[in-house]
Amino acid sequence: MSLTFITTPLQQINSEIARHAGVELYVLRLDLMHPWVNGNKWFKLKYNLLEAKEKNFTTLLTFGGAYSNHIYATAAAGNLFSFRTIGVIRGEERLPLNATLSFAVQQGMQLVYMNREMYRQRNTPALEEYLRQSFGEVFIIPEGGSNLNGVRGCTEIVGDATIAFDRICVACGTATTLAGIALSLHEEQKAIAFPVLKNGAFLTQEIESLLTNYLASDLPTPYNSPASWELVCDYHFGGYAKVNNELLLFSQQFTEEHGVPLDYVYTAKMFYGVMDLLQQRFFCKGDRLLLVHTGGLQGNAGIEEGFQRF
């Protein structure tokens, strides 16, 4: 596996819907950074990996579901940067392993299964102590890389590309990516997040907490306060990892028309939402929109397999 990360390309979307709305549409293709450690996953891992190295840890331990992009990326990054990795997987072991977990094992990750009741305690000191007693001195990365190191990495996602855009749109799961992007924008810009979970308005409190804690830390930030941000909670399609035929068809058509593959759990929902809002004239005429493609394409295989069973 190569250590090379390519410069993230910007791709314009020549859409009739956007032209009618008087809006310019671009995609930041984080999915193309690296074959396996790409998207926002790399940015959320970057400073966790650096801290682990600085503190002389040799083992990373993290959490995720059976189709987790974070588990996939952590296993690959651990192999790249010479860490031993342990993945605590929610639920019971199911054999044969799916493509995500098979890949993780191929990268050297040890899989440990945890029942859902215990898994819900994953962020508590008691469970962390139990894990350290079980596995020794491990560097623990929260599920999804959702900590201040993760936020710090996400402040670097859009970089200089922010200058040219009025609105930056991103799918939202743990809110770490949205927090980092908001911290990296100019005052006149705005971040718009599309939660992929049902009733995603609860993320408001999580975002405010991440931003407050980050600004109170000694970690670097481009500006002294975050830009404005907004949650658009109407495009979850039933909840996390929920997909229907309408979303599948939209994803397939978008890929065919624009050459941009979308993952069904995150980016497809955000792109669908943006295109729908364009038709509703949600954005101002003359706006330049940047849609952040957060990777995660590896998870599509499992969802497509599930649809083929019915």
C-alpha cells in the first residue's frame, strides 16, 4: 500500500438544476486522496496518529459497526504507519466476514466483538480502563475519530478552497467534520450540514460542545470563532445507514451524469438534499457551493448486497 496522498481535486458539476437556480456547484473529491485512507476519515485520524507516535504508543484501539468506514480506514492507516490495531465491533461476530471486516483483518487489525449494551458505554472511563486491562497500553480513538484531534484535522479539509465559496455543504454523522469546517471558514461564509441520522437536530448540542471545547483548548485554529453553520435534517431517508430505491436511483443517475460516485450512507443523502434545495430556491442566486465528498465508497458493497437479497 502506498503512502502517497494526492492533492484533492475540485470538480465542477454542470447541472441544469444548478443553472436554473443561478448557483455554481463544485465537489471537493476527498474520495480520491488515497485508495483506502481517504475522505474525512484521514483528517480525523491524522492528529490522533501523530499523538500516538509522540507518546510512543504501538497499538491503536477504536470502535465501529460491522460496515464502519472508520474501522476500515484505521486498519489501513495502522498498517501504513506501523501500528498494531484493535477494532471493537458493535454486536456479535458473523461469519463469513463482510468486505469491510475482511479488509480490516487483512491489514492486521484484531477484531473484538462487544454486545450492544456494553458498547454503549464505550466513552466511559470504566470501559476504557477495562479495555486497557484487557489489551495493555493502547491509544484509544473514539468511534468515528470524534475528538478534538479529529476536529483539528477537519479544520484542514477545505483549506485554501474556502476562499472561492459562499456555502460549504457536508454530510453529518458525529458532527466532528462540520465543527472542523466551521472553524476554518471566513466570517461571511456558512457551513451547511446534512445529518444522516433520524431526528438529527440533537447534533446541535454536540456541535456547540465540540466548538466550545476546541476553542478552549491549546489546539491551533485559523480564526478565533467559527463561521455560522446550519443543520438541514430532512434528508436522512429513515435514519443512519437507511437506504431506499429512490436514493439508490439518484446515486446511480448522478454518477452516470457527472462521473462522481456517491456513498449511500453519507454523501448520497447530502447530494440529494442539495439538489432538492436548489429546486426549492433555498440558496441565493449567485452563490458558489462547495460539496465535500467525504469518501466511504467501500461501504456501498454491503448495502447493494442487502438490496439484492430482496
